[in-house]
Amino acid sequence: MVIIQDSQEKIPFDFSFDDVEVEVKKIPTADYTVKGFEDIVLVERKASVDEIATNFTFKKDAWWREMKRMSEAKFKYVICEFPFQDVLDYPKSSKASHKIIMNGIVISQSINKCIANYGVEFIFCDTKQQAENKTYEILKDVHDNYEEVSF
């Protein structure tokens, strides 16, 4: 399986699995997909709740455009390297040197808007490694099991 990783990923997943080859190139939408399934499965990765808060405030126009593009894929996910409790505890859970004027309730409402309006599923993990493993599982499942039905 060839996982395509967006060239703009700053600290990418390692994907040290025997059956994985990683190809780094520009992906128009999301951070990870599978070669041959680029229009079928998209995974956007978020390392911290601060990153999501930034997307919902300072980068909101770009974020909502990305959600719209992601909505066109059959399988679309935002994989978070932190538990949902960090969202609820925001900004207390923030590790940023500057605080974003936003709280956990507003972030949660924005996440719900992504789910309801664009069908994007959010998966919260406890660690980066758990998020990497979950991303691998999703991409492998689509690679191994998805067959597009044509009529």
C-alpha cells in the first residue's frame, strides 16, 4: 500500500509498517490518502487543540473550504492526537504561548458543524502513536476492502 503524505506536513507520521510505502507530494485536500484512492479517502491530522482553535479562528476561511472539498470523498476524517477532553478544557488545556479567544464549547460546536454539514468524522486519540495507528487502520481498510461499484 502506498500512503500519500502531503508535502506540507511538518512532523509527519512515521508509518513504520511492513506493507507501507510513503510517497510525499502536494495533496490538494487533507494530509494523508492512499495511492489510487485519492478521491475516496482523506485524513486530515491535528496535533493539538490549539491547532484546531487556530483553524476555527485565524484560518477559518481556508478551513471551511477544506471541509467542503473533503465532503466530496466517501471516507473523510480528522484524526486528533489528543483526547476530546482537551477540547472541553480549552483554553486551560492550551500549550500555546498566546491564547486564542475561544473556549471548548465554541470549538465543540465548530466540530459538530464539520460533522453535520460536511460529514467529516473526528477521531480523538490519546497520543500521536495512537493517532498514527488509527490513520494506518483507516487507510489500509479502504485500500484492502473498498471497491467502487459502477452502475
